Amino acid sequence: MRSSVRIICALIFGILFATGAGAQQLRIGYVDMKQVLDNAPQVVAGRAKLDKEFRARNDAIEIDEFRVGALEARLLQADLSPDNKIALERELRELHRNISRRKEDLRDELSFRRTEEVQRLEEEINVAVQEIAVRNGFDLIISSPVVYANPDLNITDLILEQLEVEFAADQLELATP
């Protein structure tokens, strides 16, 4: 891993040296991808879409968890016959297993869908970065994670503004019949 970092640093310094020799200023920008993926309107809309898609299943699990609480409270009461107590304990075990299985399935499917949404947006984010780079005369754009980037190189806000413009245009296009 260290050797790959050294190679990258050597390449960057080589580019800087080569462009410095040609009396041309290299313009570098940095994009904090975590900030983009947390705040881009496309990502926020995707999260809302996923929340809507998975809300019913999550609510059903929460209802069953409430039911578990009620059954456990009933089990603590001393007025149950031994047969009823055994049946209630069996029902609780089955309900716990069912909830655990459904939670795991929901978590797996939600994780898969989130990854799918991010992959779908990667191209759009890359296009926005390229447009900003060309429009503002950048020679190199580096995205996170990096060991260090001077805050003056951070163009994340420009990228987010571009994504907001594109999102608004997309929404207008969808609203127009």
C-alpha cells in the first residue's frame, strides 16, 4: 500500500515538475465524495425513495416488536397455566426468530438497493465533476479519500451546486408533460 502511495506521489510531483518546466501552472481541485454523497439532491431524493419503498416492511417489523413486548409482559404475569405458558414461550421464540430473519433480509436488501442507487448516481457525479473541471480550467481533480488536501483546493461546493442545477432541471423535465 505504501509503495502505491509513493508511486502516486511521484507521479504527481513529476507532473508538477514537468508543467513547472513548461512555465504552465497546474490547476488541481479536490472533491470530498463523502460530502457529495451525503448532500447531493439526487442522493437525498434516492434516500427518500428507498425510505418510502421499505417503510411498510419496517413498520410491520416494529409492530411485531411491540407485540413481543406485550407477550413478554403477559408471560411475566403469574396467572398463566403451565400449558399456556409453554405455548406463549413457543410463540415468543418463533416471533423473535421471525423478526430477526425479516430484519436481516430488510437490512441486506436495503444495503443492496443503497449500493445500486449510489452506483447509478456515480456517472452523474463524474459528469458534474468533469463539467466543473473543464468550465473552471482544472487540470486534475482528486477525490477523497486522500491523506491531505489543502482546503483552498476543495471544489466540493461547486460540484454540489452543479448537481443541484442538474437535479432541478431533471425535476422540471419530469414535471413537464
